[in-house]
Amino acid sequence: MRVPWKDRLLLLLVPPLIAGTFGVPVSAPASAAERLDFQRDVRPVLAQFCFRCHGPDAEHRAGELRLDDRVSATAPRAAGPAIVPGQPDDSVLIHRIMAADEAQRMPPPDSRLVLGPQERATLRRWIAEGAEYQPPWSLVPPRAAVWPAVRHTSWPRGPLDGFVLARLEQLGETPSPEASRETLLRRAALDLSGLPPTLDQLDDGLADPSVDAYERAVDRLLASPSFGERQAVEWLDAARYADTNGYFGDHPRTAWLWRDWVIAACNHNLPFDEFTIRQLAGDLLPQPSVADRIATGFHRNQMANNETGIIDEEYRVEYVADRVRTLGMAWMGLTLECSRCQLAPSLKETKMPVSVPTKSSPATVASSRITRLTSFCGKLASMRCQLAP
Ligand code: HEC
């Protein structure tokens, strides 16, 4: 009996199909049928052409108009609101970007910023669609997607197939025939272990006569140590892991104990909350084990400079900034790069939460690390929201 392999594919097939076969960039602009997405389609236009004078920076704000903030952008003004949601023809913003009179045109010609027809059309359409602002993706709680309607209703064997088919139908394409078992085993091995299948793995998968042969092959891959190694790669990248110090000479460092901790955590399915506590502050757990302490190696992944003659304080600050940035990106999906300059005064008031673990750092600093980290991250996130509506 032929095994219905396709219905076991779902998860493994979707990313390559979306990224590869369709050849459509992930951030393709909205088609005529879709609504514009503020972060993807509109914010880049406002940021490039307007925020310099109508953005969060109060010092350089012109005409007391903020276009990064919906309340300000839609507020009543002498000449009428800059934006009247749903009514582009009544919005001063549209009059000003379309103005033939140079003295009226936005951006002002002497700024040397020139808004093209495409960008004008985007702003007009966005206002017509209701001028909604959305926060950055990482601050939006995830919601279950609505399954798309498809014509060829008998083809999908699971929910994800529906998304693949809907896109294919949109492009006027039909699904390819089912791939061979060898191909499916190869894809599963590459996805789950990062490696092509060994000959033994292929032989085992091909020789298995059971109906759930594919699931069994996947289970074997999930149980192999390579699975944790493959999963850990993403986290090691986010944490900026390396086996050398970077900078001058780029000498080796011994950080593989932390790397192996992450791999083991993946292989043992450690829940993400427990993983997070140990990465951030395993040493502060009651009676921390050696492994708990090793987990905090997350904080030691920044580059380290041991060049003779460097100014220690300069690099201490550099390391703290690196770690704040890394922490923001790894856990909050926020780069926090802006905090270095624009938010410097606020940051000075906000103590850096994680002291650089030098031999001299007092134990008392460590004892409040978790509390301070939490409030610090909250503060940074809210500062960042003010900048990025
Ligand atoms: C280089 C600075 C600069 C840039 C860039 C700029 N503006 Fe302006 N904008 C001004 C100044 C100055 C005023 C106030 C004087 C005026 O009304 O011409 C103004 C006024 C406005 C007003 C009228 C406010 C009112 O109530 O009278 C609107 C609407 C406007 N800008 C929209 C935009 C949009 C949209 C962009 C981007 C596409 C933009 N501006 C880019 C400097 C700028």
C-alpha cells in the first residue's frame, strides 16, 4: 500500500514553498485587494519623507505637526486636520503633498526630499482606508490567522495546505505532484537536523512498510542530538555566540559550555520561561547548580577587546550597550539601537540592569538583577513605542 506522505508534510514544506517556489519577497507590497499594512507600506514613506520635520523629535518639529502620532495627525487645526481618516480629499496632508505651488508643497523643495507618484498614491490610499497606525510587529499579540478560502477544496489535507493552495490559486498555479520518499526524507532531515540524511537514515525510512513511516522517520530525527544542535543555531545567532573574542587578534574564547547548555535545553524541551530565567539570571536561583550558572553565559557573548592600551571604561560601556541591544533583540524583537543617542538622557536616569560581571562587581548588584531587568525592559519598550507608533 502506498503511504500518503503528503499529509505528513505540512509544517516542513511551508517555509521553502513560500520563500522559494513563488519567488515573492516576504514583504511584497499589498495587492489591490489587500489593505495596506502601516508598518510595511506606510511607515517607511513617512519615515523617509516626513519624520525629519513631523516626527518624534520635538526639537526639529515643524508646524507643530506630528505624523508619527495619530492623535496629532488627525487633530483639528486652523487649515483643517492634516488627516481626515477615510477622506483623502478633505485631508490637508494630501493637498500639501499634491500642491503644484512650491511654497505649499510637502516635503518642502529645499529639503531635497522628493515624494514620487507611488509614495503619494500610498499615502492617499492609506488615508482612504482609514489611516490606521499599528505598532511594530513584536509589540502586537499574535492572533490565529483566518484560513483562506480555496477553490480546489479536496487538495488540502491539513490547515497549512490551505495557505499554500490559496497562494497558488492566486497566482494561477496548480500544486506539483507529490515528491518521492527520498526527497521527503531529505527535506525532513535538512529541516530538523540541519544535515542531509545518512544512507542508514534513508534506508530505514524507505524500508519501513508502516502507514506512519514518515512520522516515524520524523520522530527519529526529533530524538537525535542533531535536532537540538539545529534548533540551538537560531538562539546562538540571536545571542551573538562566537568561539573567538572579536576585535584585535580575535583570540579564541572558551564559551562552548554555554553553547552545549543551549543545545541540551533544546533537546530536553526546556520550557521557554524556564530557559529565559536561567539565561538571564540562573546564578540567582536558590541553590543554583553549575549548569544554572553556565546558562548565564548568555551575558558573556559580546565581543571583548584585549588590545594593549585600550581605555577600559570605553569598552566597559561598549559591552553594556552590546548586551542591552542583544537582550532587546533576542527577547523583545526590538533593536533598541536608538537608545544609544536619542534616549541617552533617559537612559542615564535608568540604571543599566546587568552589571558587567567583572570580579569586582558586588554581590548586592546581582541580587536585584531580575527585578531591574524587567522594569528596564518595560521602560525601553515604552520609550521605543513613542518613537515607533
Ligand atoms: C524639511 C522639513 C519638512 C519636511 C521633510 C516635511 N515638512 Fe511638512 N511642514 C514643514 C514646515 C516648516 C511646515 C509649516 C509651514 C507650512 O505650513 O508650510 C509644514 C507643514 C505641513 C503641513 C501643514 C500643517 C498645517 O496645519 O498647516 C502638512 C499637512 C505637512 N507639513 C505634511 C508633510 C508631509 C506629509 C511630509 C512628508 C511627505 C512633510 N510635511 C515633510 C516642514 C517639513
